[in-house]
Amino acid sequence: MNFFEKLQALDRRYIYIVVALAIIIPLMVQYNSDVVTTPPTENLYQLIDSYAGRSDRAILISFYHDAATMPELYPMEIAILRHCFERKVKVFTMTFYAAGAPIIDFAINTVKEEYPDIQSGVDYCNFGYKIMPMITALGMGDNIATAIDTDAEGRKLANLPIMKDIVNYNEMNLIIETSGSSAGGTWITYARSKFGANVAVGVTAVMAADMYPYLQSGQLIGMLTGLKGAAEYEKLVDVFAAYRDENFPQGRPFSNEILRDPSINKLINITTQTQAVFSPQEYQAFLSKYPEQAVSLDNLKEDKDGQVVFDVTKISAEQQQELGYNAWTALNKKTYNILYKFKTARIGMNAQSIAHIMIFVFILIGNIGYFVTRKKDKKV
Amino acid sequence: MKKNIPLAIVMIGGLVWVLWVFIPHKILSEDFINNFYLPWIYVQAPFGVILGVMSLVMMHTAKIQRKAPKWQFSFFALGGLLITCIAGFGWGTQNGSPMMWMFTNMQMPMSSTMFALLAFYIASAAYKAFRARSPEATVLLLAAIVVMLAQVPLGLKVSKHLPDISQWILDVPNNAAKRGILLGIGLGGVATSLKILLGIERSYLGGGE
């Protein structure tokens, strides 16, 4: 048996080991990589963003999946919820899948930890598990509070502050279905064609091909495709919704020019960031916000290449107390360090990159072995 | 009588939906469908749950009694059902409840593990079976490689044109095939529905005729 014949007969277990390493190592050793955003993701982001701060607009996220597809779909849900909480967009959640109910709680609680001001029944509302998609989708076209009646906590929907100015699909004008199937079709059939609601989907990568006809025909206003779609959305939230400066205290609007600007690289680094870097002018502005902490800040700062730099890992617990919660949080924010839960899709994409390259190499080697062996057989 | 009444129910029930689509009038769409007709459909759900639980319990109990192959696993299925019910009914499903603990520490990792196995099978299949044996297989192979590489950030480093080529593959050949399939399914669905509504297709009534 020559080398190529041996290659053809390679034990599957070696392939499994290589795949396991190709996935595990990039998950553990993070590196920065850019995810280029695509129009279906950008369109969805922009529509949600257009509802920012409006009491007469809301979105609905329908979690139509169980834990099996969570690695791909959960980061999308987290990113969309984070966008809504950052930009004060009213958000409703529900599921037609019993196993999806705990995922909603898990997702909301995960994001809510970072937004102490966000309240259930005011800024968001979980309808919980509902049966009969068709009836619910049709009923909400008439009146949401009648079709749903009570939320997951058993509260009468009509009495909740979030329902002020929200009646039906005219106000809850965007439905996002996250699923590992083509279940988004229910909303296209009933909510879009009958009531004109905007529908978008977040699907696992293997289901994306099924949804492309709807995307191309305009029946879907946007689509998040697998882990890549989630990574794109995470990036948009970091660059726009979570961005804060003097001019944009509540996040900045979407712009293609900003996306192409290299200056955004510091906002999307997924490796741990520990240094808060200020230009001298920025530092003066920062000091004017926290004049009582000026002495402490001056003691902690370092000057590097004309910039004022703070290494937050070098600041002890006592020094943090001295700075106070607000100044310490603001300093931390200036590092642009992204919390792990808000970058899981991008970390996953790094692993997926290596895995895809690995599969490509497997296909190549397998075919080389196949052709060499076939040529030899023909000669014989 | 045994046949005519069910046939009439199906015909009337089906025609109501046809009228609802083609006659967008308040009396039909709101007063009749939304307020009277739709709430009846909710009745199905509790019966579905009862039927499901009964079927699961009866099947696994019988398996244990007969000592069928791998009957021991039926204890886990029944135990899982019982424990989940007790946790859900007893403490609810909110954060911090036993149900949520089971979900995050058992169901989530186990389900994700099952789904993740797909990566290993795909890699193995790619190596063992994805061969350019014919021109058609070669086209499929090339399309798969382009789409796969274009999906990841490293693909851009290979060529900046990869995403455009991948998008063309998805938008044109993929969509053409998908539309053909969807139209076929749609036309088949309409034809079958009409046959049922008009009483031509009666196999759902049973009776072996």
C-alpha cells in the first residue's frame, strides 16, 4: 500500500482529532479578525435602529428553536436584544416551541445584567410560550393584547406600560424569527401578506439557502445567516449602538462610511483590551466630568507617545473605590473591551474559519489521493 | 351519514379559509374568524398534550414490561418526563428555578453536543466521499469550496472577489433551484387541498377504501 492508498484508507478518528483541535484551539486562543457586514444584516440593523426611542414602534423576536441550535442562534438573539436595550427600542419576545421558553429567559437575563435601568413590562415584555402559530400571528394583526392576553409572568398585557401606543402590526412593525428551520414562512404568510408587517429571519447556516428566495423577493427585509450573521450584527452593535461620545451620547446612526473607516478597529477587537487611551484634549474633557477624582487619575495615568494611558489591570480594588463607580466604569469603557457574552459569535467565527480551511484541505487531500489511485488503477 | 358529515365539516371548514383570503370584510375576518372561529382551534392543543404524554408513557411502559431491546433507557425517558414536570409545575421556569438549572446544565450542553457532532461528520464525509468523479460532482465541489471559504474572515484574505462569487452562486443557481422546488410544493399543495375540499380525496377518512 503506497502513501496515497494509505491516505484513502485513513482512519476517521484521525480526522476527528484534527477537527476537534481546529475548533478548540481558536476558541481558547482568541485573535482579532474582521467580519465584513452584508446588506441583509445591515438592513435589519437599520430598521431596528429606526425605532430607537419611539413609544409607537416595537419589534418581536420569535425564538423558534431548542438548545441544539443555540450555538448559532443564541448570539444573534443576544446581539439584537443588546441593540434594543442600548437604543431604547421596545422589544417583545415569544416562542411557539416549548423548549424555546427557557432560552428567552436565559437570553434576556444575560443581556439585562449590563442594563440595570431596563425593566420588564416597560422596555421589554416576554409573551412566553404560545401555541398555534397561525392563530397567534393572525390575532396579533388585529390586536396584540387580545391575541396574547397575558405575558410569561401572568400579567394582563393590556395593563403593561410597554403596550402604550402599541396595538397591532402597525406599531409592532418588525418580526424576527430565529430558527433552525424555515418556520419564518409562517410570518411571511400571515403577518406580512395579510397585514404588511416587516419580517426578518435569523437562521442556521444550513437553512439559509432555503430563505434566499424570500430575501430576494423582498418578503424578508433582512436575514442573519448562521454564526456569520450573528458576528456581523455583534460588530454593528459595537460600532454604532454601543458607541458613545460627546456628539452621540445615545449611540450613533448607521453609516457605511464609518464601517469602512479603519478607526473602528479599536471598537471591534475581541482580544482582551486593558488600556484606556486618551488624547490630551479627551483627557481634559474626562477630568472635567470627574473633577473630584482628578488627583487619583493623575496619579494612575502614564504618558505614552503624547497620549494619556491607563492600564486598568494595574488599578487595585482600593484605587477603584477611590475613583468611584461612575469614573471607574467610564474608564473601563474607554478600553473598548468587549464582554465575552457580546463577542461569542466572533470568537466562534475564528474557530469556523480554521474549521472551513481544514475541511477544504481534507477535500483537497482526499481528491489528490483519489486521482492518483485512479490513475494507477487505470495503468494496471 | 358516516361519510357525508365529516366531508361536509371539512368542506365548510376549508371554504371558510378560502373566503377569508378572498373576501377581506370585517364581518368575516374579525367578527367571525378572529372572534368566533379561531378560538375553537385552541381546543386542539390540550388534547395534543394529553395524547402526547399518554403515548410516551404507554410506549415506554410496554417496552419495559416486554423487556424489549434497550428497555433500560425507557426508565430515563420516563424519569426525565416526571422530573421535568415536577420541576416545572413545582417551582416554575424563571431564572434560578430547578427547571432553569436543568436547562442550562443538562439540556443545553447535551443538545449542543449532539448538534456539534455534525462538524465531525461533515469533515469525515468531505474527506472520504466528496470526490470530483464527474463534471457535475466537480461543479458541486467547486461551488461548495467557494461558498464555504467566503463565509469566513480568512476567505477574504484568499481573494476579495470570493464573497461576490459566493453571493452569485446563492442568488442565481441556488435561488433558481429553490424557487422551482417551492413552486412545485405550492402547486402540489393547492391541487391536494382542492381535491380534499371537493371531496375527491377521501383517504383521510380511513376505512381502507
